Amino acid sequence: MDTEEAIISRRSIRRYTPKKVNKEDILGILEVAMWAPSACNHQAHKVIYIEKDETKEKLVALGAAHFIKNAPAVLLFLYENIGDNIAYSDDIQSTSAFIENFLLLAHAKGFGACWICHLPSKRKLRRMFNIPRSINPIAAVTIGYPKRAPIIVPRKYKVSDIFFEDRLPTGIKVPDRNLVLLIKRILRKIYYFLPTALKKKLN
């Protein structure tokens, strides 16, 4: 599978077969994915590998995406809090490059994976995984063997819709999402503070 085919055919996979993944395969993918660019070339990544059912179930109980508990393995991606470019979230950008490499490599090797930001609060993740303040939880990725072959979904826009020379045109319009976005952000903050039992029911 060449690079272009991997990019176009990769999809987020949330349903997996019961087959376990080989940890050595995951380590091999990570070893190549680590060649991603990082801010100031710090390469300050950390990855927590999660395979135990009770750990995955606890993550879900604390508010993570429900399908996590059915994935053969979960990787929690972290980054050291050493960047000075807070305005542009260089820790998130560096980890995102690493994760995208990981997703493409996993897909090329026949795995299915899904990038997840629907996670418990960072405070709870720190407590659960012994993560110090000097290291930031960024995102999680589930991985396993896909239950069915993914369908290629066309992009919402053409490249001509998103490409501009020199500057954005005056009067460019985007959908008004302000109120909806505000409500979603408030609900998510409330969700993080709900008791675990209530989160379980909502999930």
C-alpha cells in the first residue's frame, strides 16, 4: 500500500474482532511513527499501552468514549509540558503528527484504529495513570482488527473550496455555530463533573 492509498483509504474504526493485537506489532509501528516532526525537535512523547479490560472499563466509567472497552488495546498519547509556544499548542501539534503517522502505519499493516479525544478530565487521567503535572495527556487511540472493511467516504469539500492565495477573501462566510458551540462546551464541562454512576448511564 503506497502513501496516497493509505491516506485515502484510512478510516476511523470503532468495531473490532475479538482477536488480540500483538504488542510487538504496536511497538514496531510506534518506532516508525516516532519519526514525526515535533516542535523544536524535542520528541518529548510518552505512550501508555492499555490492554487490561478493567482499565478500559474504568476509563469508560470515568467518561471516555463507550467503544473503548471493546477495543483489544488502547494507547494513551502524552507529551512533556516543555513547550514555550502555548498560543499555538505545540505539545498538541507535536503529538498530532505522531498520532497521524501511527494511524497510517497501522492501517497499512491491516489494523483498524480510532483517534479519541472523548476522554475523562485530565485531572482524572493523571490520577489513574500516575501522570505528573509536567506531562500532558493529549489523546487516545484504540487499535485492533476491523470487524468489517471500511467504506471510503468522499470529502465534504473540494480543494478549490479551501484553498486561497495571499489572504482570505473579504466577506467569507462560515456557518454560525456560536450558540451551538457554546452550549456543547458548557455541557461537556458539566459532563466532566458528573458522578461516575451517572456518566455510566449516559454512556
